Amino acid sequence: MATAGQRDPQRERFWRQHVRQHQDSGLTVRAYCQQHQLTEASFYAWRRTLAERDGETTPTAPTMPAFVPVVVTGVPTTAPLELHWPTGPTLHIHAHCPRTLLADVLALLEERGC
């Protein structure tokens, strides 16, 4: 068992396994955590901690926002909106797309780093 300020290797292995399994699952963080009886806050905290430990990000490095504000002008409201990601995906959004569906799709794309 680790004391304050020391790493607990068993706990780190536990969370590394869950972060890896989540990446392979295709589930949202919320769905994965519910399925495995984990708290979302702990999952996000450990995912960030493990990324920092692995050198993927640094705690002081500025992060780019996942999405930037967009103002659409001069487009009829019935025309589909297209969102293009630098990594390839294009999302076509029609005027009557349910907001909850759009929110779920955007959250999934953000998790996958699109």
C-alpha cells in the first residue's frame, strides 16, 4: 500500500486497464463508467494523470479547446451544416437533427480525438 505522495502500482494498473478498455469499447465515458461501476470524475482524473505520467501532455501546457465557436450566416435554415475535422471525419447536420443526438455524436468524436 502506498503512503501519501507515493504511487500505488496496483491502483495505477487498475486505471490503466480501464482507460485502455474504454478506448477499445466504443462507449462514451459515461456509459463505460456506468457499465463498470466507476465514477466519471475518477475516470477523467486518472486518464489525465496517466497521460501526464506517460508524457502525452504536461500539466502546464495550454490545451486547445475541443471545439471553437462558429457563426453561420447567410445559409438557409434547411441546408445541412457540414463540420470537417483535420483528421478526416465530416459530419453533416440537418436542420431537424435532435440536439441530444448531435451532443452524443460530438462527445464521441471528441473522445476519439477527431
